[in-house]
Amino acid sequence: MAAISGTNGSITVDAVEVGLFTKWDLDISIKDLETTNFGSDGWQEFISGVRGGTVTADGLFDLTDAGQGDLDNLIGSGLAATIKLYTDTANYYQASAIVTGAKISTPNDGLVTVAYTMKITGAITTPVLLS
């Protein structure tokens, strides 16, 4: 398996590319359900439960960018958007997500940045191969 450079990564929101982003993170989780009982010989026991995920996407702040504007408008709306997280120009993860927040950082010696947080709702489609 070959390593993939993140230089061609990107993110789209409802098919609109989000400009000036420099990083995204997808955290997929599975809730564990404890089944420990008197017959467990003193050891905890678990089974897998429901799956879920969160997305954090960050980059340079620019609300004149259509994609960043769309994300900003979704904060607190409760509306889900289709998110595509490209690892390169050919492969992406896809999910429906609700934007739950934004953190804007304005350092006096650097560029203004933004980090959006999103909660996945429903299934995550793992890499869709375009090539």
C-alpha cells in the first residue's frame, strides 16, 4: 500500500468546495455496551453498539468563500449537509453532517483561521474510488 500525500485533500459541503482549508479530521467511533455479569469471572465484557462520527475541518478564515459561508450558515440550524472529505483527487469519505460549531482564531502575529466541528448523522460511506 502506498502512502498518500494530503496536498490534494479537500472538503465539499453539498457539492460546494470549501476554499482555503488546510486540514480535516474524521473520527469514527463505536459505542461499547457493557455486558459484564456475575459469570464474567471478575472481567469486564463488552459488545459493539452503534457507530457514529465527528468531523473537524479547519483553514484560513474567509466568509466570502462560498463553502465557508455555507458552513457558517449551517451553524445551529439543525440542518444536515452532505459532506465529502477527499483524501486526494480520487478518493473520499461521504456522510451527512450537522454543523455544531466554529472556532475563529485571530492572532496578532498571524493569519485568522477557522475550525468547524460537525456531527455525523447516519452512515459514513468509506472511500469511494473515482479512478
